[in-house]
Amino acid sequence: MSEVGKEAPEVLEERERLLRMLAAATFIIFFQAYMVAPIIPALSNIFGTSVEKVGLIVPAYLIPYGVATLVYGLLADRLGIHRVMFASLAAFSVLTALTATAASIEQIALWRVLTGLGASGVVPLGLALVGRMFPYGQRGRPLGWLFGAMAGGMAFGAPLGAIVVPFVGWQGLFLVVGAAGAGLLLLLLPYRRIVAAAMRPVTGTLGDLFRGYGSLLGSPRGRRTYGYVLVNSVFHSGVFTWLGVYLGRHYDIGSLGIGLALLGYGVPGFLLGPLIGQAADRWGRARLLPIGLALGALAAALLIVGFPVALAPVIAMLLSLGYDMTQPLFAGIITSLGDKRPGQAMGLNVFTLFVGFGLGSLAFGELLRFGFGVTLGAFATVEAAAALASVALFRSELPSGTAKPMKA
């Protein structure tokens, strides 16, 4: 792609419309991923099983999603991003709707595994597409849109899931989201030509494939960035997935109250995502990453201390801001690592991200046998240590005008 300033106004406008469509698709996929978190207690009552067992339906979606991103990134590099992305969005729509046919927690978990496998070709390829459509120094804003949509989906998925279920049932919730995915697919079809032209298929042997992964993980910059994506996603998923259960146990509030309490999560990313991205482009990721990591640790620490339930949305907002000031910035770095295989690079990023989401949910649930205080303390300590280490590890991630260009 040519530089933004050299492109015709109609091309720029068309690209901005595509960006908004990609953000909408990202929003609905993350909405579906997290709409079950606040209704874990309700599903536990409906199916007569423990919240710990019901909680497994969260990683049942997230871990297969993460694993499948590796395959989708490779398929996109070989077959064309437009074919893979649109097929994945269609699979998401159909499988989400079919989840409503489940008659047990085990069947819900099975459908969520299949949905995770089918849906994971949209968001990572959308991120890779942004990496091709926008030059590195201007990717902060569009990446902010996509990660803001992720946070927004998590934010609105949590409260709306809890609010809607009493009226339409949990089955109706899945049917509505499946229909929304199908509608977005129809809206995206007119942009097929732009998507296909942005990223040409890549040929190569199996050896090239493994050399690509070796290149991504072989440099210090690649290892530390992917490593931080994993640690940060474990932290955020663990705390957020079980935040509804925490609020229910500590404040004795139902699904509706939990949903409203979680409403603050995602608001910073939804409203400020593009601005945070612009700040990263202007001042450098080195300056923002430690702050974002520290804010996440602070939110977990405040949960240990306790607070009036009326402040729950504020705590959720602080946790969300920590996410919004980290994962989009890591993705910006990764877009510069992909070279000729952007799908592979971003596929590895989302694989790491979602495997971390799944592992975080599992790890937090396992540690809960020692109580919320111990579990939150362990998560907050690791995130705080990551914040301190990031000051040195990412000190070179500065704008090109203030530092030498980073090498992959």
C-alpha cells in the first residue's frame, strides 16, 4: 500500500469504512466470547452443576480459538485473506446459533469448542490486514479501533448477556448473536475486492513455514513481545472471567447486578482506543506499556482490599484501561515483525493471546481453592513484576524520530 497522504480521498474513505466494518466484526466476536462470563451462576442453577464446571465453557471457546489461529494465518497467506476471513465469519454465525440447541453444559462446551475453531479467522486476519493497509508509524489509531472493539465486546457482552437472558433465555442470546454475525457478513461482502488486493497469497514450502516461526521467535524483540502477550492475556482473562463470581459472592448480587457492575469494562478501549493508539505512535510504546501493565496490577490489588459495590464499574474500567494500554501496543510491534508473512505473524499473536485467555481462566479457577485473596494477590504480583521489567525490556520502542528503527 502507498503512504496515506498519497492516496486519493475516495480510497481513504473506503478504507476507513472497511476499518469500521472490521471493528464491528471484532466487537461481535468478543461479545460472544465473554457474554457467558456473568451468567455462569445462572447456568449453574439451570443445569444443576457447580460454577467451577460451568466456568469451563469459557476456556472451551478461547483455547481452541487460539490454536486455530495458527492454521487460519497460514491458510490466509496461501489462499487469500478474503476467502478465509469470510468463511470464518460464516462459521462463527452458524455455530453460535447452533449452540442454542444444547441440552446440557457438556453440549454447550462442545458447541463452544467448535465455534472457537470456526471463528478464529476473523480477528487475527483483520489485525494483519490493518498492518498491510496502514504504515507502521500510523497503525496505532486503526489498531486502537480493533482492540477497542475487542474491549467493547467484552464490556457489553458481560452486562448485556446478563440483562438479556432473563427475557429471551440463554438460547435466545446465542440466536441473536448468531444473526448479528450473519448480518455483518453481508455488510462486509462489498469490501471483498479491497481485502483481496491488500494481501496477496504467499507461496512456500513447509520449511519456509517453520523458518517463519523461527524468525518471529528467534529475535529478542519477537520473544519478549510474544511473551508479554501471553503473560498479560493470562492476567486479564483470569481476573475478568471470574470477576462476576467474585462480585456475586462478596456482594450477594444477581446476574443483572453483576452485568451492570461489569459495564465499566471495555469503556476506555471503546471510547479511547484510537486515541491510545495515536499516543503510542506519537510518544512511543516504551512510555505507555509500563503504565498499562501497572494499572492492571493496581485493579487486581483493589479487588483484594475491597470497595463499595457502587465503585465496581470503576474498578472494571481501571482493569480495562490496563488492557487497552498494552495488548494493542504489543500488536503494533508484531505487525512490524511479519515482513512477507503478516498472516503468520498475527496468527501467532492471536494464538498466544487466546491461549493466554484460556489458561488465565483455568489457572484462576484452579487457584480459587485457596480463596480470592490469594488468587488475586498472585495475579497482581506477576503483573506488577511484568510492569517493572517492561521499563527496560521495551525501552527502545520509541517513534522513529527519537530512536533508531527497531529490527525484527
